[in-house]
Amino acid sequence: MQGKTFFIDMTKCTACRGCQVSCKQWKNLPAVKTKNWGSHQNPPSLTPVTFKLVRFNEVNKDGKIRWNFMPEQCRHCVEPSCKLIMNMYVPNSVEHDAKTGAVLYTDKTATIDLEPWEMCPYNVPRRDEKTGVWSKCNMCIDRVQNGMKPACVTSCAMGVMQFGDREEMLAIAYERLAEVRKKHKDAFIADPDDVRVLFLGIGDPADYYEYLSADTAGL
Amino acid sequence: MTNHWIDIKNSDCVLIMGSNPAENHPISFKWVLKAQEKGATVIHIDPRFTRTSAKADFHAALRPGSDIAILGGLMKYIIENKKYFNDYVINYTNASYLVSKDFKFNDGLFSGLNEEKDNYDKSSWQFQTTSDGVPKQDTSLTNPNCVFQILKKHYSRYTLKNVSSASGLSTQELTKLYSIYSATGTAKKAGTIMYAMGWTQHSVGVQNIRAMAMVQLLLGNMGVAGGGVNALRGECNVQGSTDQALLFHILPGYLKTPLAGQDTLEQHNKVNTPVSNDPKSANWWKNYPKYSASLLKAMYSNLTPEEGYQMLPRIDSYKASEYSWLPLWDRMYDGKFEGALIWGMNPACSGADTHKVRKALTELDWMVNVNIFQCETSDFWKGPGMDPSKIKTETFFIPCASAIEKEGTIANSGRWIQWRYAGPEPLNGLLTDGHYFHELWEEVAKLYEEEGGVHAKPITELSFDNMVTDGHFDPRKTARLLNGWFMKDTVINGKQYYKGHQVPSFALLQDDGSTCSGNWLYCNMYTDSGNQSMSRDLTQTPEQANIGLYPKWTWCWPVNRRILYNRASVNLDGVPYNPKKAVISWTGDSWAGDVPDGGSAPGTINPFIMRTHGVGQLYGPGLADGPLPEYYEPLETPLKKHPFSNQLSSPLAFHFQDEEKAVADPRFPYIGTTYRVTEHWQTGSMTRWEPWLVELEPQMFAEISPALAEKIGVKNGEKVTLESLRGKVWAVAMVTERIKDFKIDGNEYHMIGLPWHYGWLTPDDGGDSANILTAGIGDPNTGIPEYKAFMLNARKWQEGEI
Ligand code: SF4
Ligand code: SF4
């Protein structure tokens, strides 16, 4: 199981949202008409044209405020349940790139009538209301196949995101985990064996987002 | 910045106060995180818990405007607990200098205040001097008139209890801050400060920064790697625009604007050229006449420096109440301007008391706005409350090329002058600002020549050709002019220099008209060996690499010195205080590392060469509002009484007598403060046209605490109406525990945080400028408006209300 993997060190994320914008820019995705809904997080959730979303979550732990930021995206699961389920409805509607491990949706998904959480433990896929087509992050497969890194990774000035061969990313992630644990004993990597997007955080994964870890999401 | 961006990583303690770098200077924050990874403590003292606080090791919320209370308390802590760096304080600061026996400080006021209480006679603030004019000293620091004792006495009033009642920080939080930061007062540790408009935009803006500079001097943090006083410049080229004097009181290179009465260049030079008889003082400003003459030759190459000087306008005083931003708009409001060129800015959203600014524009006969996009200024005549049929102002909008579509230098916060090459071609054949300036000058000069006029020569004699090639503005030639060249063949110190060759360094500039230099500080940037701002060479010596100096990456003023005052990083023998992070060191016959502040041997000159006496000014007798920072309330404040003196606010703060202020006014009970977010840029005149950014931050909002939300009956995401004495706006309430209520002397005060990025023009339903609420109040030294603290009322928004 080689292929590619992201390492996302949320302890360094400042929620600048450069990644969110660069994703739209590379893919030429339109802006969503939003309003301020009492949070900086906008659009409020992933949309059919928003594949990367920085989530903002405030938690109050015994009077101490923590503001957690999670640059959310599809995890490109090692065994993607979305692929399993969607391909049962429409064969080959979801492809799994052997070389990179990228999970890729095709237009054949248009007829699949499900809720996102019914096929994805991370509640990621979104459906276009008009065309019915499902969409999500495709690992910038066009860039990766040409030796480049995904757009979001190159935009991150804080060094939150890294992208490369899976073993290398796992090694970097665990090394960093050990480092962070010196200061924060409760540091974690969410579901490292199951996903190609290794999120490193501090405390309870659900304090970032209920779907950060499939375990905490109760699935 | 005295230091530079990369240098932040060398710090052992990063104090972030008066700024929000994770949001507003994002790239700087990468170096903060690097310092933190290496073990530095990151402290954020800010009214709000922001994206910066989220990454800090420690955040505490201060009431807007109470910074000097906290910093004064820090100085008290440092002095009383002997945390200061003794050798440094004695050798490199004016701690030992004796102040006039007439100097007094009494209950919030310094000696010398005139009867109208709007000006200080500074004579009693001066130093006692010996017969040859050198300040008297007591290096035992025990004389009651020495700076150190004056400081000690002044800040003895800043007790934990007093500071806590001013700032809202608990005494525990204060002690934590003080003990962590003052631990950098040893040779082996460096603390840095990152500040921005959170400090400058107050009626005590300059004194805020002075207070921190004093802390840094006491702790020996100036001139060292990982230390310094670091202003984060928010605009990408705001450092450059300051260097080139986009301000009323200075000329390029921080030379002084001539005052009325300085009838000759000689008189002007005399006033501005300090004299020191101390053999250890390099007193660099002694060279003022060379820099002024060279600037005049750059502007008026065909005239002598004296003739050139006669071309310059004079101003009546450097008082902020005369020529700075607020009085300018006040005068326009009173109909005293005929026309205005408003270039690359959007005052109809950025100006304090925006209704007044917008009204002032209607008093003009004509107005030209040059900008990338239309904005609330270019389109003011059709804004809310305006009746275009009744507005006389003839308005022009000239779109121009954006920064990435043209080439030229850009100066970053760390004083690096970097060449930027042009990216894409400007759309629709648009031209650059430089081009428009030149065309405008050509037209005006032609009119003067054809039709004559009063005092035409300053325009007609101007050597604009120094910046023009084949009729077009030429940024490369302009860069050469900034450096300057020899006007004729000259011999200096036995060496021959030739007409037309570039001057190698400002040490060779002359006062007789034989050299020109558009900005003496930039002299050495563009020599005969080329334009150093284009250099992209990463090589460095091991000493330089150790602290990430990168001296060959672009060029930095002055003379490529990357860390200012670096002679203060070594002892009198030239040995670095902290050898592990040496900036410079004496090798026996020369200096290794950075370019030192003067190349002479260790111990021969004082390190702060730009100061007359060569030492850091713990005590500074030059500012308008006092030689020591004193804590004053903002001019609009919830408090009736200063927590520990009888002088509520700065007696000298600039304001308009006839404009009412909300002081402990029950109609305006809440503290307002303004700021920026990552996703928008200044007034938003560039970013509000960009759908991806509007998607992220679509509407004017107000961050408020849960307690205030409950009090006014507003839920998260609902609209509120905000009102000050100047006007009202709506905003979407963001109810968050990140906003704290301030408990002061048993009372609870609520704060409302507002971004100032919005404007009525776009997007639809985006809201309007927060500056509709801010006041025309300013710092007495600079005139910068007090955008960071004012008083408001808030209530639930009613349909149709605004
Ligand atoms: S670009 Fe990096 S720091 Fe910015 S939001 Fe994305 S992950 Fe976080
Ligand atoms: S995260 Fe969800 S959408 Fe992405 S591959 Fe896994 S199951 Fe599929």
C-alpha cells in the first residue's frame, strides 16, 4: 500500500484559508453566495464547488479557550467506503487510482440517490442539485500526475500541509506527533491506518469537527 | 523593524502586542512558529482572542488603550526585581544621564505645560550638561536626577493593582507576563516585540511604542538576534512609502520638511544637524547637510543646493494639528480646498469619522481618484444619503496598473529593498502611477511655461527627466536616482570619482552639490556594479547562516545592515553577549557577521549612532507629550476617572474642540475597536471585488461576548445596530467567548470588535465602513487617528433602520 498521502499538522494551522482559495483557483470553481452566519467558517460546510474547507471550532476547556482549525477535505481512504457503496449502485462510477491512491468520482455518480454520511464516514461528498453529480477533492490528480503537489499544499505558508509518498509522510507525521506530545500529551493523528490524509491535532478530535475521526463520529 | 522577518525565529520570547500577525501579517507568523518549535514562548496580549492567540502559549485580554499601563508595570517589575541587563543599561542607554533639576512629574502631568494645556515647554526636560555640552552622568545610577531613578519613581505608581484596574488583566496574568518576558534580560536570551496598528492608532500611539522600546533597552534586547522593536508594516510597501516620505513632516530619507523661518539651506541644516562633543558619539545625523544637498540635487539637478532649497514649500510647524490627516479633512469639510487628487486610497472608508470625510468630498469642485477598482471614494456622489443632483464635485476615476503589473522596488518591514519584475500586462492598456505622475507634471509644467503663474519654478525646474526615458516613467532609472550619482568629477579622500558614476555609499555623499541622491538611506543599493535589490544570492558565511541573515538576498537599508544597532549586541571588547547567536563579532582587526553600525574598533563609539549621544533613549526629551510614556485613557472612554491619577486622558491628544466625545456616557456604554482580517485588504476596495474572498468574509460583523449578546437580546448571526456620536452601521453579531468582558473596579465593561473592510459599493448587503463610528481624535506627534478605542451603543437591528 504505497501511493501518496497528505500530512496536515493542525497545530500550526492559522486558518488563513489560503488553501481553501487556492483549491478554487486551481480548479476554477465558482464562489458560493454566502452570508455571515455567526461564524468565520464559510461556506458553512463543503459544497459541490468547495472541496477544501477550513473549519473553525471554539471550545472552552475549564475556562480556557481553544480555537481549533481544521482544513477539511476528502481523506482518500485506503479502503474507500464511498467507492464500495457507489459502485454497487453504478459500477465504475468511482475510480481508485492505483498509483496514487486518489479516489476519483466520475459523472456516472449522477443517478446515485444517497446522503453523504451513508457512504462516507467523514461526511465529505456533495451532490450538485442540478446535475446530480457527486464531487469532492480529487487530490489534484492532474498536478500530481505531472510531478506537482496539490494546490492547497503549495499555498500553505505555515508548513501545515505536506504531500508525498505514504511511508515518508507517515514517518514525518509520527516524528512530529512525538515532538508535539512533549508539550501536549493528548496529541493525536486521526485514523492513520485508514486514510491518506493524516490530521495531527491536540485534545479531542471532536473538538475540531465531529467527523474529523471516523471513530469519534461513532461510525 | 530594527530586525527582519527571518530573525524572529532567533527569539526566545515573542511578545505580540498591538498586532495580530497570524491574520494580518501571515508570512511573519511562519517565523513565530519556528521560534516556538525551538522552545520560544509566544505571548499574545490583545483585546480579542484571535487566530494569533489560538497559536500562542499564553493569551490575555487587555482593555483597548491600556497598553502603557501594562508596559509601565513591566518596567516597574524589571527595575524592582533587578531583571535589567546592568552592563547594557549603563553602557548603551542614557540611564545614567542627569536630567534638569527643574524636571517634574505631578499627578499625570509633566513640567512645562502651558496655560491652555495644549503644549509643553520642554526646557525642564533637558539633560544637565558639562561645559562642552556633553550630558552629565552618574554611572552608579543612584543620583535622584538620573534617568534610571526618574524612571523608577515614575513607574513605581504602576502597581499590579493599578495596572489591573486599568487593563482588566488579573494580577496573576500580569505577573505571568512580567516574569516570562523579563527573563530575557540576560545576555543569553532575546525577547522580541511584534506590534502594528494596535499600538499606533491611539491618542498615545507614539508613547506606546516608546514604552516598549524602553523595555527592550532595559532588557538588552536591542541590536541582538531575536530581539528589537519590530513594527509589522501592513501594506506591502508601507515601509517604502515612509522611506520616501509620504508624510507631511519629512522629506525622503527622514530629512525634515523645511519650516517657515528657515530661509536658507544653511539655516535649515543648522537646525537639523545635531552637535555632540562626546568623542564616543558618532552622531550620524551630523551628515545632514550632505544628505539634504544630495536630495536637492536629485530634485533640481540644474540648480545649486541653495537654489534648490528655495523651491521647497515651508510649513508652519510639525504639529499634527496642522497638516496631518484629520485636519486635512476638517479643512476640506470647511470648504477650504478646491480640488483633490486621491491616489491609491479609499478615504471614504478608511478615514475616521467617515460621514465627515464623505461630506468633505462634496465640498470640492473637482476630485480625481486613481485606483485599481472603483471604490466608495470614486463613487462617493452616489453613496448612501447623497443626492447626486445636489453635488457640485466634478469627479474623475482613473484606473491604473496594479502592483503585479509593473516593476520596481518594494521595501518590506525588515527594510529589504526587493526588485519586483512586472507580471502580466495591465488590462486594456492601463498605465502605471509613475506614468500618470509624469504626464500630469508635463501638462502642468507646460501650462506654467505657456501661461506663467505664481512661483512656477518649483514645477518647471524639476528634474523629472532623472526618472524618465524616451518620454516614459522609468523605474530602473528612478532606482538609480534613489541611490544617486556624481554630478561632476570629484576627488574624495584622495580617490577620484567620475561624473555620472553611481555613488558607492552614503559616506561619500557631499554637501556641495557634487553628488545627488534621491534618498541617502538607499545610497549603496544601486552602485556601478548593479542594482542590488535584484540580487537573489543565498550564500552566506557560517556566522551569518547561524542567524539566517542572508546578506546577499536583495539589499537592505542602511548599507545592507540587517540588524540595526548591532554594536549593542557585543560588549565593549567586541565579544558577542550571546556567542550562540552572534550578530557581529570583532576578529581583532575587523568585524565578522552583519555590517556593523560604524566599522571602528570595539568600545570606541557608542552603538546607537543615529542618536545624538549614541545611546538608547530610556528617557526621550523630544516628543510632544512627555519624555516618559504615561498611561492615559483614550479620549472616548467608559471611565470617569483615571485609575491612578487625576489626568484622565492625554492633555495633548489631537482633537476638534467642537466635536463631542463620549466619556463615561451612559448613551454609549460599550467599547469599540476596529481591526482587519486575513481575507480582506484595508478598506476592501481590492478584495471586495474578488468573489472567492467575499465568499469567506461576506458581511460586516461585530464580535461580541455572550454576556453583551444577552444584555441586548441578540443571538449569534442576527444583525445589530451600532451607534456612536458620529453615526451608525449594521453588523452581523458574532457571539463568541473569544471576546471577554472587562471587570474594572467592580464594574463590567463590554467590548465590540469591528472589521473596517466593508463599504456600501460592493458586495450587495455587505454593510458599510466601521469608520462611520470612529472619532477624529489623534496622537499629538503623528496625528494618527484613535481607531482602536472609542465608545458605542448597540441594539438589535430593526428592519429599515439603516
Ligand atoms: S493554508 Fe495552511 S495555515 Fe492556511 S488555512 Fe490552509 S492549512 Fe491552515
Ligand atoms: S473520505 Fe469519504 S469521500 Fe473521501 S475517499 Fe473516504 S469515503 Fe470516499
